[in-house]
Amino acid sequence: MINSVMTLVSSMSELLNSSTLLDLAGDDKAPFLEIVNDFQENGQDIIRKIKAAILNEDLESVKGLAHQLKGSSGTLGMERLFELCKTLESSSLLEIGAFSKEELSQVFQKSVKAAKETLSD
């Protein structure tokens, strides 16, 4: 049981630096929860565009979109998402073709969920 809890905590800390998020939110978490909701909506659109750009081998669009998502995710303490976007932003066309689009979507969803849970506590 303890090992599974530690694994969960470890994976949560990789996804989200809750200290960063809570420091930004301060005492009033409600407005920041709205920011996370907006990030979720806008981020889903950016991810759809990244996936399309990868399929179309549009390297410049992939890099620009990854840069947008990287900035927001970094500000919110979403460390794993930030790192994935950073990787995409600096990748070649060949590397982007091998990139896991599903991993990006999954990390995005898990990061948003972790942020919402952190702000709801």
C-alpha cells in the first residue's frame, strides 16, 4: 500500500509542481481554478493543432504551438508537460515524426487534473 502511494506521489510530482501553482494562487484559489479551466480549453485546441501539424510535417507550426503550450504549462507548474513541449520545440522533422502524440494528450489531461485537484484541496 505504501509503495503504491509513494508511486502516486512520485508521478504527481513529475506532472505538477504543486508549490509553484499554490504560490501563484495564494489564498484565493478560485480564480486560479478558472485559469486552469481556460488553460484546459485552449490547451486542447493547441494539442489538436500540434497533432495536425505533425501529420502534415509542418515543423514550424509544431514548434510555434509547442512554444505556446510550454509557456503556459511552465507557469502553472506542469513540469512533465513543459518538458514534452520543450522537446517538441527543439526537435527536427524526423524526431517529430516519431513523437508520441498520445503521450502529449495523456500528460496534458493528467496535468490539468492534478492542478484542479491541488486547487480544490
